[in-house]
Amino acid sequence: MESAINVLVAQFKTFASKDGSSHTLSKEEFQTLVVSQLPNLVKNASDPAVIDNLMSSLDENNDGELTFQEFWQLIGKLASTHGGFSQ
Amino acid sequence: MESAINVLVAQFKTFASKDGSSHTLSKEEFQTLVVSQLPNLVKNASDPAVIDNLMSSLDENNDGELTFQEFWQLIGKLASTHGGFSQ
């Protein structure tokens, strides 16, 4: 499991460091990540409304940036649904 | 990222299905998973007190079983610390 966790951390950092804070995802970074890394788990990610809705549902302090913990909640929900676990 | 997420889901299911509910981790299943899968992220996992403390901090409804979402919070915290993100 540790190698899989390390992959997720490293990928988050790669996308988060494209602009501004290297520890948070801007909306643009988030969209780029979702489109390229989560093509099966998030449908229609090229639609700005899909990204806007996801972003606002995750960005708990509404600062327009996603922290690792905020992002982690998204992939947990996606994994839970995909894995067939009840919410 | 999706393949890493799938690994985490599949490993959770493998350990969760060892006894009782195949969708939740009993304390024994949780300890087996932590010892074998998270040896660097969780130290001293063979110590029952370490597992007891982790389990009680995660088991939000105190039913003695960890759901996937409860488990996901743990690895998110471990990944966040390991990745150098502020909490």
C-alpha cells in the first residue's frame, strides 16, 4: 500500500507545483490533474461546470485552492463509490 | 492515479474479507493490514496499544469495525505527514 500512497502524494505535488503554492491545487491545476489522472473516476472533467462544482464542494475554506487533505476527501469518495462501499 | 487508487481499494478488500463483514476491518484485520502494508508509515504496529489507539481514533461510530471511509482518513493523515503537508 505504501507505494500506492507515495504515488498519490507525488502526483499531487507534481500538479500542485505547476503554479503558485506547490502545496495546493489551483482550479486550473485541479482540472489538469482530474482530466489526465482520473479519466474514469470523474466523467466530463473538461466541462468547466463539473470542475467548478467539484472544487466548491471540496474547498472547505473557499480560498480557491485545494489542500492535500481536501483533495484526499475527493479521491476517498471516488474510491468508495468505485469500490462499491456504502457511503 | 487511478491504478494507485485501485490498489488501495483492492488491498482494503483483501484484508477486510478475512473474517466477518467483507466491507469493514475488524481490529485483528486492521492490525494485520497495518503491520504488513504500512510498515514505514506506522511504527510499532505490533504493539496492541498502538493499534488500540489508532483504531479508537478512527472508529467514529465506535462499533469496533473500520469502514473504508474511516480507513481512508488514516492513510490521508499518514500521507499528509509523510508528504510534508501542513495539517
